[in-house]
Amino acid sequence: MLFNEKRFDFEIEGRKCYLATGKIARKSQSAVIAGMGDTVVLATVNSGEPIADADFFPMQVEYLEKLYAAGLISSSRFVKRERFPSDDAVLKARMIDRSIRSRFPSDYRNEVSIVVEVLSFDQDSDPVILAINAVSAALMISKVPFDGPISGVRVGIDEDGQHAVLRHVSRDPAEDTLKLNLVVAGDGKGFTNIDANAFEVEEQSVIDAMKQSLDYMNQWIDAQNQFVNMIDVNKVEYNSYKVEQDIVDRVKAGYEQDIRDIITVPENESMGFDPKVNALIEKISAEFENKVSKSNIREAITKVAKYIVRGTILGTDTRMDGRALDQIREMDTQVGILPRVHGSGLFTRGLTQILTIATLGTIRRQQIIEDMTGEDDRSFMHFYSDFPFTFGQSGKIKFQPGRREVGHGALAEKALIPVLPSKEEFPYTIILTSEIMSENGSSSQGSICASSLALMDAGVPIKKAVAGIACGLVLDEDNPSDFRILTDIRDIEDFYGFMDFKVAGTRDGITAIQMDTKLKALPVEIFEKAIMQSRKARMEILDQMNTTIEQSRGALSEYAPRVAVVKIPIEKIGELIGPGGKNIKALNERTKTEIEIEDDGTVYIFADNQASIDQARKEVDGMSFVPEVGQIYEGKVARLADFGAFVELAPGVTGLLHVSELSDSFVKDIHTVINVGEVVKVKVMAVDDQGKIKLSKKALNPKSE
């Protein structure tokens, strides 16, 4: 028999699904084909040799979408081969990574490569949810030590407040009709990953949706368990790189105070954290006569530091910098600090500082996105950028954003979309660039605050200000019910704590959530407290932002492009564009404008000054001009003939003012009563079937009537 395929078929919410192995990718250590509806993904797991000196788990997760999955060919004229993963694919890979990473042993150091490929795409079946479950199943039947299964589900709240399991949602959050779009992963009892975008949803509604999602997880978990039971799983022993307890005890006994001194200095003095740790490693290594690896010494220091941080917080309800558990670091907000940009906002919270610049452009500057759903355009983008100096370090600058930068940029973008004006209200392309000036905890949430400030400074009519905050977690691992939520975590509280929980929103509700954890799963009770504590912090931050700028400025920067919106009949679009774009190109050059035309006849006119806008608008207005019989108009005499004058009522719209309609008296020579270029008032008397317009001047005289 060529194949030894094992396949388990089941249903999720009435949709046929399956998990299978043994037929595809047979040289891979583990490979699972998963299907839901007509969406099919392949998840492969392969492990390599351990990296002995690594102080982290070297796992790489890639999520790849190919256009062929939807029967599409790239629209590029020059490059048909698909190359790098899109930003959206990178975000999905990060989501899968966060969902599973905490379920591996902390002492495991083997390289692990997980690759997910979308092989077939059905827009009614969500591939990323299928991928999370396929990866979990593939890990379960691999030789890799994975504490599973875990499940991923997507839950929504519609406009009526009803919960629903979602098989698929729109790629663009701005197009969602949902109030909440929540992706979670976990083991049916707790959460390993939370990712959500929302349209100002109140905190309790989010908590209720999270509770509901735990029930939905169990359907996938049951299916995975039944699939795994069909297969002879061969887990193998791995080399443990856990530091020996004796080494930890020796470091704690001899150097606890040194470690405490490093992590308890005030924030503004902690910029030498890494050099101090490195110096301590060298000192301990020398005293151990180099018989213990530096990676083990570093891990021992980390364990002692965790003991100090967690013990201090649980024992005293205060933090290493002396703050209360719910206390935010000192803040400062400023706007308009850069003279020639369209808008700028500077947000500082402790040593975390972000400068965001808002740039406005024409609709032509929007980005075209191509993926398995086809082509779409984006007129709002947020980019997150950091450099080595951000962390007080030297190093090579990366001009291509990494996965972290892509993820942080997307999170802020998602948080701001619910407050943006519609394209009809504000027909601009908006780009926000958050330059991270210094980093010590939750710069992604700081970039949301700085971006909100920059948008208001630029005069973008956002509905409300948006702020974000990150909360951490410390608990007693022997008694998990004894926990503390930390507001506004610094780097050391992120490193030595158990959770990074980011929540953004307005005064009226949540707009974005993201969470990852170092524990196997976190119960919903922790999030009930964390969500409410984050709300209190968000109000404080919004109060601070409000002291700087309360609402968007009424006017745009003098350096921002101007825009006018005109509506013309659909049948006039071709006339405005002209053959090969001749007419529109000539109009752009003549008026020094950029003009964009929508299929519904909406015309956007962009220019650097109002005079150019007015000139172009006047000409475009003529395209929509339809004269009404009996109405009076002003027009310019375009040319004369012996039988009458041709009067231009609007650009391209001319009527005949016959000589007999000029005056009550007989006109022998038309040149004696009217001249070319003269502006006259005329009344429309008739419009025939060919569109010819008959005008009268004498009909305006009461005597004639």
C-alpha cells in the first residue's frame, strides 16, 4: 500500500471538517491536512538539533497564502511568482505562534519549524482558525514535546449583541458589520492567545464573549483527540537544558542582592540594565571557574530575578520601582512639534516615548492589496519603526521591518480604525508613522496614543481619542488564585511576569485587544480583573491627552493637500476621462490638480491650493449640469452668428439665443446688442430630443411676459 492515510471526519457548526495524515508530505516528521468546507491547509512540523547556548525556545512559525488557493493569478505585469509573505500572513503566523508557544517545556531547546500552507480557499471558511487547529494536531502526533491539544476559534458579536461562532470574517476590519471580532486559542479551560478588534464594545460584553469561546474550543479539542487516537504517536526523550537547581541556589545565595540592585533602580537609571547583567555573568562565571556555561548562569540569574520580582509584588503589593499595582508612570503629551509635517503627536510614559507623524495624501496614494480574496485598496495605514537607539544599544539598522514591527503596527492600526471618518467624510489617504524614540514597556500601546494625538493635530475628524495600555500578571505558581494584575508594565515586569495583555479603546469601549502568556493557559477570571483595571488606566491616559488637544483641529495644515468632492452623472464619466484619458490628463495639467473618479460618478479633486481646486471644480461641475426648462441661468457668450448667439451655460453645455429672442425690438445687426465674452442672463425655453437648448433674453422682461 502506497499510502497509510488516517483521516477523521467531523462537523463544526454544521460545516464538514476533517483532519488527515499519511498521504501528503510524507518525509516531514509530522504533517496534517485539515479541511473545513472547501478551505484546505497543510501543517508540517519538523525539529532539529538543540541550540545549547540559546536562552529561548528556537521555534519558527510560517503561514503562507498562495493565490492559486483561490484560483487567482497575480495582477503584476512583471512578476508572477509569489515571494514574500504579506503583512497579513505575518500577523497570522504570529497569532499561531502565540497560541502554542507556552505549551512547550521551558527546558526544550531543539529547533522547531512549523509551516502552514493554505492549499485551497473558500471565503466561507476561515483558514487561520483551521490552521491553529491543524498545527495543534500536527504537534500532537509529532515527536516534539507539546502539551496539547489547544484549539483556536473566532467569536463575534453582531449589531444586535448576539454571539456567534464565525467561520469567516472580512479581511478589512473597517468593512465588518460586527461589533466584536475575537480570535482566541486555548485548552477549553483557559486562554493561550487573545486577539480582537472591536467597535467600542463595553468591557463586560468582551468578557462574556470570552466565556462563550471556551465552550466552542471543546468541539475542536474533541476532534483532535479522536484523530490522535487513530495514530501510533512516538514521542521521544529530549535533552533537557534546564539549569540545575544547585546552580540556581548558589547564585541566589551569593548574588541575590546584586540582582536585586540591578532590577530595583529607578526607571531613569535602568538604561544600563543589560551591561550590568552581562558584567554579573562574567563575575559569576569567573568565581565558578568557568565550569558552568554562561547560558546556564544567565538562566540562573533570570530565575532569581523572577523570584525577587514576583515575591516582592505578591508580598508587598508594590513593584520594583515603588509604584502601586495600578499606577501609571508619569506621562507627557504634545502635538504640533514638527513644523512642516501635516500632523504630529509625542507621547511619553516613563522611558517609553513615541513620536507619530500623520501624512495626508490623495486617493491615488492608497495602497492596493492583493491576496486570496482578490484585490482591495487601503487608504489608512500605520507603520511602527524602531532602531537600536530605541533600546539604548548600538547595532545594524534593519530597513525591512521585522515580524514584531509588523505586528505592533497592525495592532495600533486596528485600534484606530473604529474612530476614523468615512471616505465620503474625509477623502484622503492617511499614513501614520510611529517612530519609537525609547522603549521600556508597551511601545505598541504608546504608539496608539501618539497616533491619536497626531490625527487630531492633522485635522483628521476622528470621532474620539483612542488610548492603549498594557497590563501584566504575577501569580503564585503553587496557588494560581493568588495573583496580581500590574498596570503599565515595564520591560522587567514583562520579562519576569506571566502575561502581556494589551487593551486599547475610547471612553466608550474597547477597540483592540492582544494577549500572550508564558503560562500554559490563563483562566477567564484573570481577564475579568485585567480588563476592568485597564479601563481605569485608559481613562487616566485619555484625561492626560485631553489636556493637550480635546478634539481634531478644524483646519488642515497649510502643507496638506486640499480636496473637493463633485458628483457627475455616471454617463458623463467617459466624457470627463476622454479617449485614452486625454480629457482628464489635460484638465489635471491645466488646473495643476489630481483628479480621481469613482464608478458611481464621485469625483475627487486634489490640489496644493484652493485656486486650483476652484478652477477644476468649475469645469467638472459643468459635466453634471442639466438645464431645466423655465429656469434662469447666467452664461458667457461663446460666439456669434447672423442668426443668434451661442451662450455657454456650463463647460461643454451651450444653448442658442436666437436673434429674435434678444429683444422686444427688431435686431438688424446682432453685433450691436451683444458681444463675445459678455455674461448674460437667459431663460431656458426648451430642450429638444437631440439635447439642443433654446434660450431667450427678452423673456426676462416683464413687458414680454
